[in-house]
Amino acid sequence: MPHARILASSLHEGVGEPVRKLRRDVLSDFTHVTQRGIGRRIIFEDDEDKRFFLDTLAEKKPSDMDLVAWCLMDNHMHLLFRAGQQTISKLMQRAQTSYAQHFNGRHGHVGKVFQSRFASTPIKTGAHLLAAIRYIHRNALDAGASSFEDHPWSSYRQIAGIAPCEGASACDGSIAIAMFGDRKSFIAFHEDNTEVDDLYDVIGCRPRISDNEARAIARHQFGDDFASRLTSMPKQQRNASLKTLKVLGLSVRQIERLTGIGRNIIARAK
């Protein structure tokens, strides 16, 4: 199996390898689902909430449906399913209804918990499939986690064979391992710092906010002169501000376009 750098190269070239020659009709069964809290509010207050949601997925997921990869953050989630769109819609409706009842009852919340409709992106190529898995697991970094390997609320630890891990009853880790060939290649690909996630933006598959929304968020946080303010801040304050924009959903490329700050600086900001 190729080393991670070769894998990344194949992604940038648009080649479907190293996914094992999956036919287009097979790839169409993979879908990346994202769901946020209403108004981008917190939907998981603590570990008990996250565990309840995963247990709900495991309980309500039909036997002919697979959860391939996942990541839960405080105010949103990423789920990669292998199933038809109708099956996914039914599961999400049932799981969200059950979880909303749990959340409202446990925390005394009144009203909706989730946005009215989850976002779903069908997987189009083998390269997209690998990029989606990697992006989902590394999502914790965008939200400020120090390490995606140590983030307990994604399928990375299960697939990588790191104990303890969460969600094993909901996710079939063997599917991702089969795609990468072996566990070693899976881990190496995730640790590679080449910009394979940029492919996810280029092919239009990364769930993202529009540039107009990004500009509005930046203005709300830092004022109409946000670009000049960020560039003139002391380094530590600037990096904290860049991290805030990433947590709020702006991509590295969007922040670069809006502020003129180099993408490597933005990517490293913690």
C-alpha cells in the first residue's frame, strides 16, 4: 500500500486510488452528512449527551446501513454513511427526534435543537471519499483541539486501534481500513500535513458557509474594519481571533481572501 504522501499525490491528481476501484454506482452509496444546532447553538453539553446520540444511532440504524466515519463537536456533527438517501433521511429524523427529547428533558431546554434540515453531500470519487474521511477526523483541529488523535468523539481512535474509543457499536471501522488497505496507511494518511483537505474545497464537497456569510460573521466579531484590525493585532491575539473565525465555520481560504493573511499562518492559528 502506498505511503501517505503518495496517497495525497493521487488525491491532488484526481485519481481514485488507493480506494480499491470502487465503481461509481458503489461510490454513490456514500454520503457525508452534517448537522448543526439551530442558530449554531451547542447541541452536546457534555460526554453523556454525545454518548446518548451515538447509542441512538446504533439502536435506530437499520442493518443494511453503515456508519463509516463520524465526529461530534459541541455545536455540530459530521457523519459518513453508506446507504441510500431515503434510508439516511429516515434515520436522521428518528435519531434527531429522540435526541431532542433527551436534550430538552435533561437540560430544561424549550424548542428546536437542530437546524430544520441536515446537509448531505454524495461522494463522487474515490479521492473525495478519502478526503471526506480525513476531513471528518481532523475536524476537531478546526474547533481548537490540540490533537485529532486524542479527540475522543470521533471514529479515528476506533479505526486506528487506539483504546479507549467511543461509538464502536455505531460505526464499522473495518470499512475505512479496507479503503486504505491497512491500519498503518490509514494513520499515515491522516498524519500527513500536505493540503489534501484543499481538494475537499476545490471539488465543492466540503460543507461550508458562503463568502457573504463569512464576511458578515467577521464583521460581527471584529467590526467593519476586521481585515485591518486582525493584521495589526499582536501575534497571540491575532491567532486567537483567527481560531475564532475557524470555529465559527470560515474556511482557511475564506479567511485568507477576507484578511490577506497567509493561509499557513491561518492554518496554524490555535
